[in-house]
Amino acid sequence: MHELFNKVLAKRDLSRAGDLFSVPNADIVDDITEVLSEISPIISHADYVKNNNDQSVVEICVTRVLSCIRETKTAERYCAALVDLLRTCLLWNLQPSGTTKEEPPHAKIAADIISSIFLNYDKKKKK
């Protein structure tokens, strides 16, 4: 796995997470399955739903991975890993709760993954 992804995920380093967008796609495209596998245990912790730092780190990492997949047109290659992460999200309550009706963090990840899969599927159909 790319060194920066490793540091950001291992240390939940929000201050460095934004730097992932300066890493070229070619440097991370082969690490996507591993990155998604590292995200799964983070979002599986019971305190994840209350840990804003971890949520932000995961959101940035997922966004970077999905942009790499989109830009490198590798959706088919990583579909299984995306579905595995989606399955992890589906183990949690995805319904808005409380007075704010804010989307739970697992719902945000699930929505991003589903959107990415369907957007890439749509591109294949138009060819």
C-alpha cells in the first residue's frame, strides 16, 4: 500500500489525508483493494459512529479511491472490493436518527460506493 495511505489509515491522520489527492493515480491504482480492506475494520468499530476524526479520514480515503477508480476506468477490477466494503456498511443502521436527521456515516459511504458503481456501469452501457 502507498506509504501515505498507510500513514493516514494506520494513524487516522486527518492532517495528512488531504495530501492523498496530490498522489498520482498510477501510484495508488494497484493498492485500492488493500486500502478498502483497511477501511473495513475502521468502520466496524462501535465508536466509529461518534468519532468525527475517523469518519473524516475514511470519507477522504473513500473519495480518493473512488476518484482513482473513475479516472483510471478500473471499476470492474475493484468491484468486488467495493461490494465487500458496502457489505460492511450494510451491517449498520443506515437510517437518519435524532433531531438533525443527519445521514449516519455508514450510509454516506454506502451511497458513495453505490453511486460510483452505477456511474461506471452507465458509462459501459453507453459505449
